[in-house]
Amino acid sequence: MFRTAYSTNAASSFMSPEILGQLAIASAEGTLVKIDPKVPSLLALIDRGPRGKEIPPFEHPVHITGKTSSHSDRGYWVIDMRPYAGRITTQDGGFLVPADSPAALLILRAKVEMFWNQQSPGEMMFWGDLPFVVFARWLTGTLKNRLALGPDDIAHVQVIAAYYFFNLFYEEGDFGAKQKQAAALKINRMLGIPLERVQGWLQPLDYMGNLNDLALRLTEQVDNPAVRLIDAKYLINATMNSWFGSADSRALIAVSLEFPPAFIAMILACGNTSQYKKSAIGEAVEREKAKWRFNEYQRLALDALKSLN
């Protein structure tokens, strides 16, 4: 299980101890600001002055560990709002973030990641099945078009993709036979594939914790020569145009393939924002939102995020 966006394989090489140190100094100096007064452990770098210029840009929320006078021992999160500074800063020096903007999505991403860490990934599973369905159908639909998958292959890939997404909510040591059976029942309910078939396809699968694991299981288990082309890089390249609306769209997609909070934030955003609805993920949400009660899912998610501190 990945705890933060920057711990994923897709993003880990883009965060350095130097940047973490610079952000900690900026926090101590008061350069970082509270972007949401209700969530004091979420800070933003907005300043384009000398201190801001010293810190390289970063696309994902950053978790700074350690207890300070202002934050708990769980640390605090920092987001880079410098690209949006001119659009969110008001004349009186305050902040106003349009609800349908890339800046709002970045704030939402940070809050979902914070909940993942402050509360429990397991609690997020109780919000609803929508992200599991969308992930499986979106990823399989992308591969279907590229690899000319037949109906049986489509069902098989959907099952493996849904099972992989389910795995991402667990540490490997906490995932056993009980969780595997729960995954089978969930996939049967979500995708409408007979339980016996789901269980048969899941039987040879071990825990999958990253994109390399998913790619390997697809090539091993799906009996189609075209699927043997798949590796982690192939999956990233195949999906990279599935989102748009901000400069970090491709980086966000790559992280979301291994980190449910990033994917869930996109689900929440594209349910109500017209520009995101036109993306491949947004189209997948539109197809599923009525059946899987998007409004209820959104309500539960946003109510849960109110517990952040």
C-alpha cells in the first residue's frame, strides 16, 4: 500500500530530501499559508517571492512528517499553488478558489490523501463502489481499443483490474483469504460477472500492490498474445490522455494507477465539472453515476473529509 502520492513508483523519483527540507523551512518561516481554515494541517505554497523561487515546482501533495508547534505528530501536507496564484488571490490578500478549477482539484486531492492517512483507507471503501467500477471499466476499455480484446478477455481484464484496485486499500500483510473472498463477492456484484467465474480467475492471483504487479498478472493470466505487450510503462502510456484540464494531468493519471486517493479525487471532480466530464475517466463516470448513486457517494465522501484536522 502506498501512503502518499510521492511514494508511488510513478512519482517517487520526483521528490527529493532537499525539497522536503526547503518546504519545512518555508513552513517555519511562515511562508506557507492555510488554504482552508477548517483544515489547519493543509498548507499551500503560493508566494512567488524569493523563498518561493528557491523551491522547485511539485505536482502532488507533499507530506511533511514530524511534530511542530502548529501541527500534530502526523505532520502536515503542502500543495504547490504557485501556478494558480493570480487566479485565486483576492484584492484583500485572501483566497477564492473556483469550484471547477484545477486549483480546487489539487486541494481536493490533498484532502482525500490526508483522509487516507489520518483516518483509514478501509473507511473510504464504505463510501461506495463507484471508483471500483469506474477503474475496472475505464482501464479495460482503454486496453480493449488498443489490443482488440474479445468479450471473454474483456471480462477477465475487468476482474483483474477491479481486484488490483481492491488490493491497493490493504497492506500486503493484512490481505488474506478473507479479503480475497470479499473482493470476489464485490466484483461479482459490481461487474455482474458470475461468481464462479470471478473466483476461478482470482484463484491464481496473489496480492498486487503496484502497477508492475498488475501488468505481470495480466500478461500471465489473460490468454491473448496481444496482452503480452503490457508492462507498467505500457499501462501509463495507454492511459495518459484520459484526463485533462491542468498542466499536471499526465502526472496525475500515472499516480492514480497506484494510489486510490488520487483516482477518487478525480471521480469526485468529474461528477460535477463540465470540463472533466469530457475526459475518458469523466465519460466512464457519466456511464456509471446513476446506477452507482454518484450523489450519495459524493455526499459520504465530502462529509467524511470534514473530519480532517
